[in-house]
Amino acid sequence: MKRRIYGLETEYGIIDLSDDSLAEVSCLDHFFRVIYEKVRSAAGYQNRFFYLNGAYIYLENTGKHPEYATPECAGVKDLIRWDKAGERIFEEAMAEVNREMVQSRQTDRQIRIYKNNTDASGLTTYGCHENYLVSRQVEESWLYQCLIPFLVTRQIICGSGYIDELGFKISQRSDFIYQVESSGSTDAATANRPIIHTKDEPLANKDLWRRFHLIMGDANMCQISAFLKVGTTALVLRMIEDGFFPEPHQLRIFEPVKTLKKINANPFCLIKPEGPEDDCSPLTATQIQRKYLEWTEEYLSGLTEVEPEWREITEIWETTLDALEENPAELFGRIDWITKKRLMESILEKHGFDWKGLKKEISSPEAKSLLGTLKTVDLHYHDIRRDAGLYNLLEKEGLAETLVSEEKIQAAKTAPPPDTRANWRAGFLKLTEDERFQNVRVQITEWDSVNLSRQLPSPALSESRILKREDPLDAGLPDREEILRKLKIIKD
């Protein structure tokens, strides 16, 4: 099967426990400085740089969230591995910042980092963006038409769960989506955050590829949830690219945004799409997902060769839908929203409440206090500390299923994927090991280009080159001899 490039961009929540806004800014600067020190010799700026493993680490546009963009990955499991590596990199940096603050006797200063999508107020969201390299030959309108029913219902297999005064919801991001498609992403005031973000910056040959950019999904802690989120989407994209896709009119959703929110508020996944009965699919969210699964299996059965990863995705997809319809408890530790919901229900049961009772009595002091406790559980589920975060403690106890070993995740903190362009970029970080490059300045400032300059006493004699690599699937390391010739350090 054809190879594809995947990427995730995750904006992390960061809290300074001193509750001082000025302190929060300084802690964020300190946080970036700790990570930046490891790549200073070839980085761009202290708050925007490429890392040892090919990832891009930066301060997102609002200046409030550290963001980790995975290196280009050519497999879904690889993407999970390098995404988890980002958690470990940020966890280590957080620990170092906190340790240094304690040593400087600022004992009331500590930061915490969360891999979630909304703050405690529930009024602000920050994203987890998905990137898929898609063939330019596919007509954009057809691509969207085929995908909308799938994307609207996808949250039932990969939502991370959320609690507010109205009850438990499947997804943190769904209530912040306002359009079917738009180029907007962060401006809540104009209500233009879409299901499909029409940004098309392929960072590759634009005549061959477009970057399919999704900003409506949740950040996942469960590896199975993340695997399904990206894997099922990739399979549906593959079917569309290969022209194997029935007319999706039978799955038509008349009001996609309204349906997205309606499904989100119903954890039983039995909600049907919103709209006039004659114009709208009569299927429930789980049934629509199962229809896409059936098409996927039919598509794969017609191929002469199928990668094991695709078989694994469809098998997990099927068992997940079966469990949602028959026994959702089986998905504890596999699907984030199911796991979080069960943790909260155990607390409700201890206090003699259920979800209906909590909502009915929400104005009572006891219910308000209990809601506060549930919101704390919601937040700490996403704590990236392996010795304190609720999800990570479940994983430590063997109660959360994993696809990628901790050993492989640890290795991915400093090593790039060996089969994508990230390997090429990371190769420039090692040029300093060669004494012939002592007077060469390396700056990795773009995904597809590297700036090299030879530093000489006279600026007029200095040499500089910009090296580009359009193909994100070209993993070849930099040719040192060629670089030395281009910089006139050695002659042909």
C-alpha cells in the first residue's frame, strides 16, 4: 500500500501553582529554555525550534501554551510513539524547572502540564491538530462530502471525555466547533472554528500533495484512542484516494455541527443525526461508524497486499463498536472517555449519586462540591506526570492497554523516525561532531529546509547555502561531502 505522512500538533495546558500571571510567563520562558539548551547549536529561537527527534517545539500563537508537533511519521503506531515521546520531553522539562525553583528557595513555585483541550473555566479551548498528506488528485469537495459523516461520529471512538454543569460529554473539542469547513482556527469571537480546517500548507510538493488538517479532535492519553483516531481516518482517506467509496448520500447529515454537539452530549452513542427525516441518515452514531468499517473491510479485501497495521486498526475498530453497543465497560483503559467516565462514576456511587441525580441536585451544596471533585478528576486524568497523572497511574498498574512500549517511547525522545524527512533534519544536529564543520553555522528553521553558513573573519568571504528537501518520505541523511563542497571547505 502507498505510504502516507502523519503528524500531530498538541497544545498543552500549563498551570503555575503560584497563581501569579507574571510568574506564569517567567516559568514558561524557563520551561522552553530547559528544552532549548539541548539543540541550541542548530535551533531557530528559544521558543520555536526543531528538537533532537525531529519534532517542532514552540509557543503557540496566544503565547499561553507550549506546543509539540511530532516529526513526520510514516506509520500510525510510529505517530503514537513520537507523540508520547513529546509527553516525556515535556514531563522532564517540567521536573527540571520545578527542581531549579526549589533549589533557588522559591518553594511556592511549581508548574503542572496537562495534555487536554480546555481550561478549568470550560470557556477556552486549545487544540490537538491532525495532519495527513493527501493526494492532490482528489477533488476537495468530494473529499469533504465523504468524510463529514465519519468525522461527526468519530468522537465516540476517540473522544477524551469532559464534565460540566450539564453532565458528562464525550469530547472536549466538539462544543467549540462552529462551522463545517473554514480557514479559521482560534478566533472564538467570530465562531469560525471548523470540523475541517481548509488550511492547505503541504510542506511537500504542492502539485502532488495537500495537507488535510483537522482541528476538531481531542488530545488522547489512551494509546488505543489515539490509534483509532488517526488510523480510521487514514483508512477512510485511502479509500477516497483510490476511488473506492460508495455515494455517501445514505449517511447524509443535514446539520453536521448541531449533530456533532448532540452526539457529544449523549454518552450512549445512540443519537441519530440532526435534520429533516427525509434528508438525514436514519442511522445512529455507532451505526454510521460501522458502515464506514464495513466499507473499509470491503476495500481491504480487494487488495493483494495489506499491511498488518491496517488489519489491526480494523480489528480494534470493530471490537470497539461492538463494546459500545453491548458492554462499554470493556473499553476501560482503551478509550479515554469511557475510562474517565467510569472513574467519575465510582466517585458518584460512593456519594450516593448517579448522573441524573447530580444534574437534578446541582444547586445543592453537596452536588456542587461533588461536581468540583469530578472536575478535578477530569483535569488530573491529563496530568502528564507518570507518577501522579490519573491515566498514567492506570497504565502503571496495567489497567490501560498500550501499543508502544515505554522503552521505545524513551528512545523516541532523542531519535527521529528513521524513514521520513525528520531523519534528514536531525542529521544536521550531528554535523558538529565532525571537526570540518567547526566554522559552519547550522540553522534548522523549517520542516523542509536548513540554512548553512560558513563563518569567516571577512563577511565578504563567507559562504551560505539553503538546503531543501520537498519529499517528506525521503529519509536520507545529509551528504557531508557535498555540503563541504558547496561551502567551499573542500574542493571537487
